[in-house]
Amino acid sequence: MFEITEAAANQIRSAAQQAGTEGMALRLAARMKEDGAIDYLMGFDDPSEADIRVVCQGVEIVMEPEAVPLLESAVMDYVEFEAGDFRFIFSNPKDANYTPPAER
């Protein structure tokens, strides 16, 4: 199923605290584009009865059932691209632009 890293979980908790949305779940959505790439959307939301719920690194994640097939193998991380430029990224083998991590 979907996973998040510890860095992503820490940033999600921090963002929830700053936004005053503590206690709300993080909603993820995914949409496959025509070229096979996947667009990801996220925000804090209250779950509905139809949502799929998972807990990753202590963070409640909700998604509509339609998004599960696109997200089930994905890993969300929070990384620094350049000094001070942090972003959430999704590593997903179902995405046409996916490049596996290099072996160390």
C-alpha cells in the first residue's frame, strides 16, 4: 500500500500545526494524465465513509477508492532540492516518469 517517509510525516504534522488543522486527515488524490504521468494533489480534510483510510508513520491518510490503484505502490517523501528548497515528492513505479532510486 501507500507509504510516507519519516521526513514527510514530520512535515505533514508541522504543516497541520501551522494551519490549525491538527486532527484532520491528509487527503491524497491522484490522476493519470494522457502521457502516463501522474498528478498528485493533497490537503487536510475530514474523511467520508467511502474513503480508504491508512495510517503511515502515525499520519492518517485518506483517499477515494478510485485513487488507490494509482497510489498503492507510491512512496511520498519530503526532500531538499537546493539549499532551503524543500518539496514533497512521490516515487511511484506506476508513473511514466518514474526512475528507480540508484543502488548504493
